[in-house]
Amino acid sequence: MKKLAVIIVMMALAVPVVMGQEAENESPAEKQKRRPGEVQTVFNPNSGSGGYGAFSVGYTQINGRDALLMGGRGEWVIGHGFGLGLGGYGFVNDPIYDAADNLNYSLGGGYGGLMLEPILFGWFPVHVSFPILIGGGGVSSFSYVTNWDDPYEYEYANYIASTAFFVTEVGMEIEFNLVRFFRLTIFGQYRYVPDITMLNA
């Protein structure tokens, strides 16, 4: 894992060098077209900057079980180097089946808060950012009966317990400015939540 992190960081640091070498080969006319500090994209090098909204789908683990994580965020990017905004995510983990009760037990909830995002070399078509979320959320444990003819049909759900929690999440993203209005990001995140004890969780 440490080797992978080192490789990613080295690749990110190599991007400005590669882009600098390409800039040296530009003609005077091409240099005049590209304004200093202007955001470059993979398919269109002459694009601007501003705020953005993002939707994400990811994998995580909740209480040691696989979980789906979906959410989004909106930020205002200041000087191509720092993003400030809000983010929020929802999750649900794989159920545990209790044969004695003939019930499935699962966890679901969500969290959100303030987003702070330092961005390195944000004007290049490929760059690195470190989004930080500070906020809170809630989680509930619930049970339900599954129709075994259709495992995606729930006959009923019964909420057992709920609680609130504080959350801090730090991530690393490799972002590709494909065009002015569309960016693709590969990311990994570490989330810290204090220990929570819940019934049938």
C-alpha cells in the first residue's frame, strides 16, 4: 500500500514537468492564445475556471461489511488552488440474515458537512487534490423480510435504533480535466468516525 501511494505521488509530481516540456515546444502564436494561469483540459487547452458540482459512487465498509456509498458535493474553486463548499453522502451495507427471526439486519444512513479541498497544479489537465470533509451524520439499524422470489422486494422494514455521529474524511484524488464542463476523478478516502454501539448492527 505504501509503495502504491509513493508511485501515485511521484506520478502527480511528474505532471508539471511533462507539461512544462510540452510548453517549451509551443509556437509563439500558441503561447499567446493560452493565458497565464488558465485551466487546461485534455481535449480543449483554452478553458476557464469556477465552481462545480460532482456526483460520486463508491465502495466502502460499514461495521466490517461491504457497503454502497453515494453522494455529491458542490464547491467554489478559488484561484485554481483551493475549493470550498459542502458535501453529503448516503450509505447502506450488506444485511446479516438471522434464521431464528427470519429477518435481515442492516445499517443505513448518511453524513455531510463542510468541504475543504487543496488542489495542486489545478490549471493542468491532470492534477491532484486532497478533499477534506468535516461534519456529522446519522445511522440507523433496521430489519426487513425479503421476498425470496424477488430478493430486491422488501415486504416491510422495521427501524430498531438510530444515533448521530461526528465524521472527518480525508481523501486523495487524481482529476482529469476532459473538457471545460466535465471532469473525471479517481479517488480514495479515509473516514474517521468515533465508535458507535447499536443493537443488531
